[in-house]
Amino acid sequence: MMVQPARKSYYFEKGYSDLYNSIKGAWINNKISITGFWSKLSQKLSDTDTGALEKLFYIVMYVIAILSVIVVGTIVTLFLSLVHILILLCVMVIIYIAFLIMWGVDRLYLIWNKIFSPCTVCTKCSEYLIPTYLCPNCGVEHTRLTPGVYGILKRECQCGTIIPTTFFNGRRDLKAICPACGSPIYGKESKPICVPVIGGSAVGKTMFITAFIRDFAVSVVPASNWEIEHYSKEKQLLLENIVENYSKGNVRKTTDKSAISINFFLKSKDNLWYPEKLFFIYDIAGEVFGGETEDRLQKQYQYCHGIVFLIDPFSCPDILNDYFSKISPADRAQISQTNPNDALDIFIQKLQDIAGLSPSALSKVPIAVVINKTDIGGLQKLFDNTALAEIIARNSKKKLTESDAQDIACREFLRQNGLGNLVQTIEMKFKTNKFFDCSALGHSIGQGPMRPSHVMVPMRWLFSFIDRDIAKGWR
């Protein structure tokens, strides 16, 4: 176990040395007594003024005393040493059992609630069950702040500060940093919910995230009696910027070959669930899926709980040819140049190579495949109520819902336009999958505030598999 900048608990270190020293001291005292009696006897025997009868008396008396110390002293010392050992052993057994129970409760709480501490700054970092905590007084790093040899409920830092070691007595209030890069970690002891939004460049990922975050924060959160809390001013400003961009219909483009994460805490005002959720919505740059070499490891893939895969339908040549004349010049300039099949293949490869997800683990991640930009060129008529009603009527024996009909309409649309392999790959690789259509912007580029449609539908479906608390309370 790594040495910590703290004093070990008495019963894990000093208790043993005290036991050893007390037993050793008892034997030393016996030896001192024997040596003292022998010294006094020698003095009496060497004293010329002492008569022979008197010397015989002292010989008998001191020999008896020495033998008494050897026999009785040894017995008493052994008995008291045994009692000491048994008492300390009983106390230590209780302490060790308490340590194991507290360690187990703490660990079970984290695992049961799916709590871990992801780094929100460096994309090279992974997830950590226990981050590195800092002493509030001297700032020294404690890498294993859990019940253990340094303390069960609390430990004493090398500076003398008492620090909590469990989730229920204040550990989460300490400052924490990433064990790998040293960046601040704000989401310790909360439940992270990580959803990457992926797709080729210019498919509308940033628009989609802007539409979702704004409508979620402004409409869903208040209606569900939840509240959003920001762990930094920077993240608060980012959300405020999203709301402003929504009103202008103009958002930035993610150009860095990395991921920009939008994070916030989500709490229940009714205290219906605890701990709070820590949202991670990743806007992964489309250049990552454009066949170029990625210069940063995307470690956040390792802990994605659900995936949104966006498709620009006009990136398919057949669809673009059919609708080209109906697309405005501004929208034509924003058509993705990335083949959806290539983007999906690259993403799956990264999940397996970088995140180390096995095919079986990958299959358990729910994925929402979203055909974006359906407001352009009259494409929406393929997915409107009339089209869905026809699908429901065509499959009357199956008693389809409108959501089921939308899924069928999207799959048929992709198969009919050269993306059948993509549909097949999704169905093979991901056990839980569903197809949706949406318009993140809601109109052609440059026509004012965003008017998104159907953005919340795929996200709500995803959260029905990701988190039962949110799915149950979502209004």
C-alpha cells in the first residue's frame, strides 16, 4: 500500500510497539530484581563483619528471593503478558472488523451508486473511484483517503489536521485533483452521467447540444422540480452562453480535435434521489471522425453511459442530389463531408482500442441514432404525422406507437439511400438502439433564434436506460 502523508492509527502501528515494550519491560524488571538480590547477597558474603550464621541466613533469604522472582515473577509476567495480549487482541479485532465494515460500506456506496470521479479537464485521463484529496490546511495530497490503517472514520494528516475518510462524514467537501494530471476534480462523490454526441464535421452536434441543454435547463429542470448547480464560474458562463446562442441561432463550431464538455450538477429539490448527478455532455469535434490522426487520447469514451450519433442526411450523395435544388446556399455550405459509415466505424474502433471496451461491453451502451437537419429541403414530410400514420396502418397487427413508427421510418430512409450498412452495423454492435429524426436549428442558417424540433425525444429515450431517477422524474 502506498505510504500516505498521515499518521497511522494506534492499533495499526504504535499498539504493537507498545505491547512489545510493555512485555519487554516486565522481563527487564524481573532481570533487574534478580540482579539486585544477587548484588546484595554478594555484598553480605564479602562483608568481613558478618558472621557465618548470619551469612547463611542471607544466602537462604536471597536465594529464595531470586528463585521467587524466577518462578513466580516469570509466571506472573507470562500471565499478565498474555492478558495484555488478549485484551489488545480483542480490541484490535473489533477495530479491524470496524475498519473492514467501514471500508466495505464506503466502497459499496460508491459502486452501488455508480460514483466515480472523471477528469473534466484533460482528455488523456481516465475515471477514478477515489481521486486525490488535498489536506485543507497544508494542501498535501492524500491518494487513498478511505478507511484504513491511517484511520477508520478520520485520519490525522502529517500537519496535525483531522481529515474525514468516508462519504458520510465530509470527505466530499475536501478539494480533490486528478491523480494523473493534477487538474481540479469537482464531481467527487456525485454520480456522473456521460453522453458523447458524435458524428462527422458539420452534422450539427453543437447545435444539437445547444438545443438540448437550453430546453433541458429552461423547461425540463423547473417542471421536474430539479435544480442545476455549477461547480465553477466558467461552467455557469458556458450555460449562459448556450442560452444566449439559442436565442440568436448562432453557435460556435468545435474545431479542436478533442472534446468540449458541458458539465453541471443536477439535484432533486424534493430529495427524491441522492447523490446529485454530474452531467457530462461531450461535443466531440467532427475532425476526429474525418480520417485524420487524432493527437489526443479520448479517454472519456471509457465511461460513456449513452451515445448520440448524429447523421447529416445530405452527406449521402443520393439524398443530396434529390434535394439539392431545395437547399439554400447557406445550408449547402454547412453540409457534412464525412461519410456516416466512416464516422461510425472510427468511433467504434476508438471505443475498442482507446477505451478498451469489449464487443460485449460495447453492446450494452444504448445509442440514439439521430437524422438531423430534417427541416431542410422538405425532408420533414418523410417523418411527419402523415408518414408515421401510414407506417402504423401498414403494421396494424403490431400495434406500433408513434415512436416505433418514427424508428421504422428512419431505418427505411437510411436503407433506401445507401446507408443500409450503417443500420446493420448499429443493430449488430449495439443491443439497445433506436433511430430518430430531428432538426436542432429548426430553420435555415441565419434566420433568427433556434426553433428545434424532436431534440428532446432521443435524449429522453436515452435517459430511460441511463438513469432511472431522471427518467422517472422527467416532466
